[in-house]
Amino acid sequence: MKIVNASFEILTPINREEILRDIEKIGRTCYKSENKITNDSASKFISAIVANGHESVLEHKIISVKFICDRGVSHEIVRHRIASYTQESTRFCNYSNNKFDNEITVIKPLFFNDKSCAYNFWYNIMQTIEYDYLKLLQLGVKAEEARSVLPNSLKTELIATMNLREWRHFLKLRTTPVSHPQMREITVPLLNTFKKCLPEIFNDITIIEKENK
């Protein structure tokens, strides 16, 4: 059994100047103010339309992100619309094959201390599930049938493609303190990355840290 951390990778190259320039050109169509476009007008214009809630203009640009997370988190992500998703399939992926090193891969739960009883209990359960899953396959059960015993902790790879408006909506909801800890594990650093790459579009989204009780 392999244990990995949750992570993300932005697959779409982000050229800030190009994105801002294109959005400004599109946005100014509303006001027929294309004559006001200069070499440095895009940043101010887009900051203004975001502040005014004129977010439909942001729908013209999309970004794809690859998430490595557990199946529980992926189930929450794919509820978001409008978006396109492609996900690792437990029907067609047989984890007893050599390309998977003949083992399942699970996501490390960040809320369990490695030396705690809870972590050891979780670890033993994952090992038992792996044994049972592989045993079913050895008995001739199909992968799409054996997957019924696989846990929420199972690692999955999920590609999510959203336009910039939907990424704003997604991150506003999924970085809040009430979000699942394993969701925030990937969404908070993703938002911080977007803030650095496209501050005009994402800087107004505030990250509120969860209070320790």
C-alpha cells in the first residue's frame, strides 16, 4: 500500500498579460470603449469589473487543474457546475496490475497525527481493504466489481476545467473554515497560487483561517 499527500497542478499555462489583455478587449465591447485600451489599462479595467460584479466577462477564459485527492473530496468537487471533469476510473483501473505496483494508493489524512491511535487504526483498515480488494481480483472478480470495497481514502486523479468566474465561485465556497479539511488542503494553496498569477481576478477572495477550539 502506498500513502501519498494530496496535491494539485495547474495544467493550463497562465500568461497574465495575455489573459488580462483578452478579457479587457472582450469587456470593453459592452461599453464600446476599445479606444481606451493602452499598454497598461487592462489591470485597472478588470479590477473594476470584478469589483462591480460584472463577472460574466471572466467566463471567456478557462483553466484546467489536476487534483490528486481522495475519493471523498473528489465527490465534492464534481458537484460544481459549470465545469468539465475527467477522473481516474476505478472501473477500468485494476490496481493489481504492474503499472500500479500491485497495490492501492491512499491519501494521507492530514487530521491524524502519524503516531496517534487514530492514525494506526486508519492505517490497519486501509491494509485490510487492500488485501480484500486484491483477493477479490485473484478470485476472478472484475475490477469494476471489486471496487465496491475500496475506501473514500483511495487516491484519485481528477482534472477540472472551469472558466475564471467558476473558479472564483468554487474557491469562495471551498476555502471557507466550514469546508472539509482535506478540501482546504488543496484549495487554499490553489487560491494563493491564483492570487499570485492573476491578482486582479482573485485578490478580493479572503482566506479565513479555521479557529482552533
